[in-house]
Amino acid sequence: MAQARPTATDLSALGHTEYIPASLLQVDERYQRSDEINWATVRRIQTKPNLVLLETLTVARRGDNSNFIVDGQHRWLGFSAIDPDYLLPCRVHLSHGLKWEADLYYQLNVNRIAPSSHSRYKSAVAAGNEYGYSNETQVHKMLDDLGISYVNSRSVTPHSEGSTARRGCVLLAIGTVLRQNRNSHSLTERSLGLIKDSWDPREHTAYAVPILSGMFLLTAAHSEEFDNDDMIAVMKSLTPPHIMEGARMMKGTSSLPTGGCVARIIAEAFNQTRHGRQPRLRDISPSGYTTGLASYLTKRRNAENPHGFNPTGSQTPKLDSYRQRRQPTTNLQERVQA
């Protein structure tokens, strides 16, 4: 069946593609996010330009032939820093006024569906170490060794017949695991192993963010204070929903970290089973667990790298250098060159 040809109105809405020098593009700060530029992204584009990933910019052409970027500001800033006359691929639309441009900007940004952490993880594992996804590859092997599977919780009912959840564990918070594993593989492996050996594989809530975060904090703070078998015996007497409910009650309306509350509840349950016997876990407040994690990771880094040098041989930069705030300027391109 032959498809109908697009009308003149359709072509006007679709726009047309042009290559426009970066110096001839502008942004209108009345609707663009000039105060929310991610300068790390701009620097990455500038220092490691990838033409394969250079998507077409969306541009509104006004009556005076000026071209205003509706979508693609970071790409423009990055490539214009390389060469002010860099030819950028642009989808050009005839502007119907400021309000029309602002609405198009809103629609492009609000309606864009970002991939889930599970989708990003799956594609990174498929790409593998060759393309720099060593953390995802390491986590994938660890989960496979532990017998923990993962699914996209939006598309699979955890206890539906024949689902992955019926055959094994369900990891709902892969993003949390990836972030933690980047800090400490051994801590991640021990925490996940404790969860797996404590609860039924069909208990999918065991792999939600609060429980995972709480186990990471608990294991880091008390890494030398408990035996795995003793902790598993205690956790078997609890259930993830029970722990979550206790954490919500402990947190209340305060700003206490939920993961810290989870860690505190498990630690209290462990100590109650000791009946005065050793070992007992130190009393740590819910907020204190976050400090404990930072201290644990610092000690591990110092033990593995006592002289403060990274594998490339250059000295590890001081933390303060990352906290220096860039002085604001009115010209976005000046900030790229700074």
C-alpha cells in the first residue's frame, strides 16, 4: 500500500536539516536553562568529541534569519569550544514566536523518555570491557556467581507465573548496586550474599533501594564485628517488609537517611539475640552509618593505595579541588573557554 506524501504543512512541522556553524547559533535564556549547564558534560564533549553520538540539534529560525537552539545546548557549547565555526547538524524549524519556541523546548525535554537503570545496565554489559564498562561487567559476573537475576520491575509482575521472579532473585535496584560496587566490590559482594542467603528468592523487596543501602551501610560499619552465619540467622527472623516498616517509623518526618534506619534496625535485632554474649555490634545512630561508610571506604583506599597515587602514576587530586565553585559569567561560551 502506497504511503501518502507529506503535505506542505507536514513538511513545515518536520523542519529540514542544515549544517550551521556553531558561531551562528544562539540561545534565548528566557526559556533555556542557562543557569543549569552541566559543565562536566560540556568538558567531556570538548575533550572527547564523538561524532557518532552527535545528534541533530533542534533550532528555531526567526524572521530575521537568526538561529536559536531549542534542544542541544550542551553539544553546541562543547563543539563551539573546539572550533567556533564547527558545522553542526541542525533540524531547522521556522519559529512561530517565543511562546512557540518555549513550548517546543518543554515538549522535547519533558516527553523524552530516559532509559531505566536496568536498560542502561543491560546495554553496558553487552558492550563489555572493550568499551570501558568494567564496573557493569564485574557486577554482572558477581550476580551470576551469586545466582541473583534482575528484571525491569516496570514490565514484570514479581510473582506472576513463569516470570523471572519465580525462578530466582529479583534485583530491583541495579543502579544502587553499580554505584556501590564502584566504591568497593568486596563490600557489595558480601552485602548481596547476606541478603541472598537470608531470604526467599521470591522476596523481591529484599533487593529494593532502602534494603540494599542499609545492608551496604551495616556491612561497612561493622565489617569486623559479626560472622556471616550469625547475621544470616538474625536476618532470617526478620522480613524485608518488617524492616521497611520499622525504618519508616524510625525515620518519621525527620531527615534521617532511610538506609541508616534500616541498618540500625538490623543491628538492634542482632544485638537482641546475643543476650550479653559477644560479639555485639557498636551502637551507631542512623545518620552515623553514612559517616561509617565514608570512613570504611577511605580506609580501604588508603590500604590499597598508601602513597596516594593512582595507577597512572599521577598524584591523586585533593578533594578541595572538586569543591571550587566557578565564578559566574554572562557569556556561556566564555565559561567553556575558562
